Amino acid sequence: MQETIELSAILPSGLAGKRLDQALACVFPTYSRTRLQQWIKQGKIRVNNTLAYPRYPVLGGEHIVLIAETEAEVIWRAQPLPLNIVYEDEAIIVVNKPAGLVVHPGAGNHDGTLVNALLNHAPELEVIPRAGIIHRLDKDTTGLLVVARTLSAHHILVRQLQTQQINREYRAITAGVMTGGGSINAPIARHSINRKKMAIASLGKPAVTHYRILTRFCAHTYVACILETGRTHQIRVHLAHINYPLLGDPLYGKRLHTPIGSSEKVITALRNFKRQALHAIHLTLTHPITNQKISWEVPLPRDIADLLILLEEDQQQKSHA
């Protein structure tokens, strides 16, 4: 089912000098630049009531009007895959994502993703940008994410995310024993050499992570993290930046150091933990229809919960020795 998109905006002076398609990607981040370029070429976007072209040089202050029909962003295949749905209604779906599940199809993962499962469950997502997914989780990160089922719900939730009105709290196990909680304010950009990684960069996008200690173990720390921004790999990059990378992180982690004097059971469990120990435990947002604040919380996945038990037992045994 198609919906009509009607949007308008005044281009900020800070975008002066950019191409029109680049500027529109900033003011309408819901849509990909490719889609915006198509709409410009199709005459769906007017600048000061005049048709324009993608390379039009922005001066700042231009009045933009976008009127277009929704259509499938890309051809993604619906697949009958299992979904752990925590909540759903006519506007949103909240999913508890397991480890190992890629969110969007892409290079090397053309199907078998969360999007493929969602399209099978809710076919109307085909015409919603990014199949309605508001924020992503890495393949091996577990926990909560929200999906918008309608275009209006998508616009509202994207705006909430941009204005930090969606609260996302995570649980993580770090390598190393932290001395206290705090905040990390360090911009993040794509790594200059390894394009699969992100890195702290002075010209990167602003990124802020708040963290607090929940439990200290012999060589690890169980922490709660709250995102103020939502950059790719943000928690993983930020904690590695302060020398407390996530346990098991294949991209940003350090060589495994096992606690001195630990049992073979604990050492084996640590060696066998092959993913970043990160779980999106809590999600709060304002419902796009009822305007009521609503929250969800899901338990830790079995692998993290079992590891915490072992680390606690290890800590207690050493304290009583």
C-alpha cells in the first residue's frame, strides 16, 4: 500500500556550499541520498517553487517542498524466519534480536536477516524507509530495537531519535577492572584504513556514551551504558578508547587475559566467548499514536548471564581464599 510523503523544510545556512542532494540528506535523514536524487530527477522536489537538479549548489535559506509516493526502497525478500516480538500494534513492532542475526541485507548477507523476517511478518514494511527499522544493532549484539509500521510513525520516531527522546540502555562486560563510571565524549568516524571499523576522529560525528559500574570482578567489569547519540559501533569504540574494550569483541578487543588463579571452567568460558558482550536491555520511547511514554526491558541472553555467574563465583572464591 502506497502512502503520500509530504515534507517541507528551510535549508539551514550551515549547509551553504553543499550539493542539493547532500543537503537534503541532512534535513531528511529518513531517506537515502539515492532515493532523494531519484525524487529530484523525477520532479518530486521543488526548491523555492522551482524544479532543481541534484548538483544544485545550496546557498542556505531555500524553501524545500517534497511530495512523492512511497515505494519499495530495494527489493528485499520476505522469509518465514523466527522473530522474538516483545510488543506490536498498528504503529510499531519491538523486537528482541538474538546474537548472530544481521539487521539489514547487504554484501555477504543477502537474506536470512531481521529485515527478511520482518517483511514476512509485516509486508507493509516494504515501502517504509529501511523497512521501518529506526536504530540498528550489530550482528552479534543482542536486545531491543523498534520498527515503525507506518510512514508517519517512522517520521515521528526518527525525530525522537535525533532529539534524544528515545532512551536506550545496554549491559556490557568489559576487559579490565574499572575504577568508576563516567561519560565518554569523543567523535566517531570510519577508520581511515580498515573500513570495517570505526575510530575516534576529531572530524567525526559527535558521540556521547554514559556508563556506570554494576559489578567489578577480578579482571572484568559489568557495566550499564546509556547512549546519548547512536553512532555505528559507538559503545564498542568508546569503551576501547578508554582501554576497557568489550569482552569477546573481535574488532576492538584486546588479546584475552584470563584472571590469575581462576578455575579451568572460568578460563574456558572466557576463551569460548567469541562475540562482544553487549546487550540492549532497556528501551523507552513516546508512542507515535498515543503520545504516551512506553518502556520495555528484556532479560540478558543466556551466554552473558551464564558468564556473569561464573565471574561472580570466581570473585567470591578468591575473596574467601
